[in-house]
Amino acid sequence: MERPDAAWGALASRRYLVSAWPWRSYAYLLSSVPVGVLTIAVLLVSVVVSIVLSPIVVGVLLMASIPLYGVLIGIVERWRARLVVPAGIASPHAAIPSTYSRRQRQIFRRRERASLRALGYGLLLGVFLWPLNALIAGICGTTLLLTAGAPVIAAYDQMGMGPWVLDNPREGFIFLVAFGPVWFVVSSYVVGVLAAAESELAKALLGAREEELRRNLAELRRSRLDLVDAFETERARIERHLHDGVQQRLVGLTMTLGLAELDLPEGEGRRLVVKAHGEAEAALADLREAVRGIHPRVLVDHGLEAAVREVADRSPLPVTVRMSLPDRLPAPIEAAAYFVVSEALGNVAKHAAATRCEVEGWIAGDRLVVTITDNGIGGAVLGTSNATGSTSDAGPGGGTLQAGGAGSTGSTGSAGGTGLAGLVTRLDALGGTLELTSPPGGPTRLRMECPCRLDD
Amino acid sequence: MPARRLSIVLAEDSLLLREGLASILDRAGHEVRDAVGDGDTLLAVVRKQPPDVVITDVRMPPGHSDEGLRAAAAIRADFPGIGILVLSQYVADAYLSSLLETTTGGIGYLLKDRVGHVREFLASLDRVAEGGTVVDPEVVRQLLARRRDDGPLAALTPRELEVLALMAEGRVNASIAEQLVVSEAAVRKHVGNIFAKLHLDDGLDRRVSAVLTYLRG
């Protein structure tokens, strides 16, 4: 059955009577009896106990935790419903953030409407459904059993079935042949319809509603954005720390060494101080380079275009930059675009054997588009680094040939470590894409697209 | 000893660097009139009694972004005669344009590391005080890397561009000659050609104008 409402589909099928469905329906209806009894008993006891204890705190706490029973009822009933809904019913509960404490988790679940709906279903089950099921499935099942057993029972005892009185096995057999098939057909459909109807009820009350699915999706997207944002914040914090701490101290050191050079007479001591000064300056330059890779200052202060121009200026090959961005964009988007350009230009310089490169950026509708084009040898792939390193992170113009990869970039990672593959993940979280066209022989073109806003 | 004893106001939020700078300036015979830690205080101090030169950091409290540059622009607007030397942990030509927007010289933009080369640093300071322009070699390198296909600089030969770049760093002819391993006369010839090709007015300080043309490219 490919139809989602499996029970109804089975009922409509011609082979319903010879399938397992009538028996599944019996199992579903009859198993509701113990579950229903237990549910109503536990709920009643909890309510009574919490009312009795309400003068003290425990009672209030118990009362407040009653919606949590809904969660339990939902779990049991969704599991039981698999008897007639083979595909199962998806849980309506949202994922709880893993950082939550036990108490926060409980509060989170208690506030969910799905928990209350399941509790309502539990009440319905405990008060109304299980007696109904016991009655209908009980009458149907018992009558069926008695009819089937009529020849045997009548052999021992007089047996009254409706208007007839069966005295011996022969009469019992006639009764079985005459009424057995008819009753089997009637009872199977009655039980089947009831089970199907109840499974619909379970789906409606215990399953996820569309708005809940949408909300879960929105929450998921938001949490991914939060993650990207958190990384951005963390990068900014590291940059500030390096700037205000280590860099200042190194600059202080160069000043002191500079003064010492003035005072010292010509000789070995002075030579060493000059050397130390040079080393301190080299350390500063290295540090500056590292900071640039973490969180470029010019990006924060002057935006994407200025930062891209700066990275283009540092590239060993001529890079033309054409960007027309009217406004500043949200920081995570600017950062993603900047690192795409930076990574791509690095790859072009390393692998593409290109003589020139072009970076363009513009806004198309509500999306930021950035392209990096080079006139290199082409054949680049947007691979994730794998163990053999045969198709490593060659960006645009990467000389990596897809087959074999002999003489390729090997396992030499790019500056960003995970390179463009990591940036794809980052863009993905922002709702953006990265696309590479690189026919053998070139030209190679990397195109990045990303929504200009974070909330959509 | 300096050509002239300068009265200097220093703005730098790191105590370590503020004291380091102050001691270097002090030893060189300049007067560090005030040493402050943020842009607003800098403006207040300068307004009360204008110094000869202001030395300021770019990034200062409260925002830790470009408070120093904004204070510099405000000072330049109110007191065009005060030389301004901007020091930064990190230099990029993007910051230069905001510095040069309102200025006609008397401006410097240097990496903080350069302070350690005490003699060169003091020479740069004097140049700024005299109304010259000094730009960090790192920025000049970035500007050189930027390809310009049009504009006034297109007419210059590569050698002339090289000379102009060194002028932008604040070097005098003798120093340029030493750097390029040519005679001072050759440098003078190049400088003359640059002035001619850029159609610089005789009345202005042509050296400054040439450098500004270069930097604004």
C-alpha cells in the first residue's frame, strides 16, 4: 500500500478479508483496553493525589507535571498505532537543544501544545475509546469464536444462538456454514472501519501538524544561523584578543629594542639587539597575517568591497575587481563572501596557471552574487578532501584533474584548512550556494550566491 | 636633537604603548603635552590648546573601530595647521582615502612597528609637522599592486612611479637615490618629470601635491 492512510486503503482492497488487516484491527482495538484502563487509572490517581497534596509544594509540582504524561501517552500510542499505520506517525515534538538541563527539558515539553493534545487523546482513550472498543471488538470477536466453535460446543451442551437452539454437532456445523462466512465478513469490516477511524484520530491528535513541522524547520534554520553567527562572534573575540594583547606587547617590544639600538655602542651587543628587533617585527608581521585570516579588520570597518580589493592587491597575479554593492551586508554574509574570494584567489595563484583573474560582485534582487573568473587551465573540482587526496580542494582553476589526480595539489591543504568545501557548508547555513564551472582548458568560474538578509 | 622642539598630543589606549611612545618622543627632545586614551578626550585636549602635532591610534575606546581616524578628521577640519600622524596596528589603503579626503598634507599614516625604527620615525614626524605627507611602505606597496589603467598616473614610466612611491613614504631625494642605487641628480630628473607630467602648479608644494595625486590615484 503506498497510500498514507494504510487502514482505509486496506479496507478498500479486494483482498482485505484474506489479508492480516482484520486481525491487525482486532489487535489494535483490543490492545487499547489495557492501555486505556492504565491511562485513566494513572491520570485519576495523579489528579487525586495532587489535589490532596496541593497544600504542600509537592502537590503543585505533581499537578504541573501532568502535561508530561501526554508525552508518554504519545510515545505508547504512536507505537501501538503502527499496527494499523505501518508507516508510523511522526512525533510532533520539537528537538530540545542539547544544552538544556533536565529541568529546562521538562519545561520545554510541558509547554508544547503537542503534549497537551496527547493528554487530551489519553483522556478520550481512557474514558470513551477503550469501553467502545471492548464492546464492539468484544461482541464481534466473541460471536466469531462461538460461531467457529459451534459444532464442538453443541456436542457437549445445548447452545442458544439468537432464535436458534443448537443441540448437536450437526446443527452446529450447519450454523457455522450458514452464518460463519457472513458474520466473518460483517465483523471484519466493522472492526476494520473502527480501527481505521481511531487511527485517524490518533494521527490527528498525536501526529505533527503542518505548522509544527514548519516551525521545527524554521527553528533548525535559525539554530544553524546562530551557529554561524556564534563562529563570527568568536572570531571577532579572538581577533580583539590578539590585537589588544599579543600585538600590543610585541609593538612595545619593538619600541624598547629600537631605543636600545640608539643607546648601544657599535659591536656584538648592538648587532644582537638589531637582530632581535628584526625578529620581533617578523613575528608581528606573521601575527598580522594570521589575524587577517581570522577576522579581517578592513572587512569590519570598510565592508566587502574594500576587503576584496585588499586581498586582490596581495595576490601575485593581476586581479580586476568590479563590485557594486550599495549597502553594507550582515556580517556573516560579508565574511562568507570575503572568505570565498580570498580562498578562490589563493587557489588561482597556487594551481590555475592563470595570467589574470576577475572578481565581480553585485546584487540581483535580494541576493548577493560574487563571481571569480580566471583564464587558467581549468579542470578544477569542488571536492572535499578525502583520505587519498586525489581530488583535494582545488578551487577555481585548480589544476587537479578529476581522474587520477597525479601531480595534483595532493594533500596540501589551502590556507583555510577545509578550503572551499568548508565554505560551502557555511554558505549553506546562510541559504547560499557555490557553483563551479571549469571545463578542461578553462576558463574557470566560481559563482557564489547568497541571500542578502539573514531572516527569511 | 630635533630640528625643532614639537609640542605633541598623544592618543593611544594601550598604556604600554603610550608610555613607550612618550619615552621615545621625550628622548628625542619633543614635548609630549598630553597623552590620552580615547578620541573624545583627544578632541577636548586639542581644542583647549592646539599642539604642533597629534599622534593618534586608529582603534580606541569606546567602539574600538576607527575613533582615531574620526578624531583626526575633526581636528583637521577645525585646525588645518596641526600635523596629524596616525599610527595603526594594521594598515590598509582603504583607510587612507578617509584620511586624505579633507587634507592637503601634514598627514602621516604608519604601522606602529615603524616607531621602533626610532630615527626614521622621528624623521617622519618632522615631515608631518612641516606639512609633508608620509605613508607607510606597506600601504604604498598595496597601492602599487593596484593596477590603474587610466588617471593621471598612466603617463608615468615604471621608474617614475617607483620614485613617486618612495616620495609617498616620505623620503627625500638623497634617500630615494640611495634606495634605488642611482645618483641624486638622476632622482631630481625623475622628480622633475613627474611634476611636469602631473601638470603640477608651481605655487603649491609640488612634492606634497604629487604624492597626494599618487595616493588618490
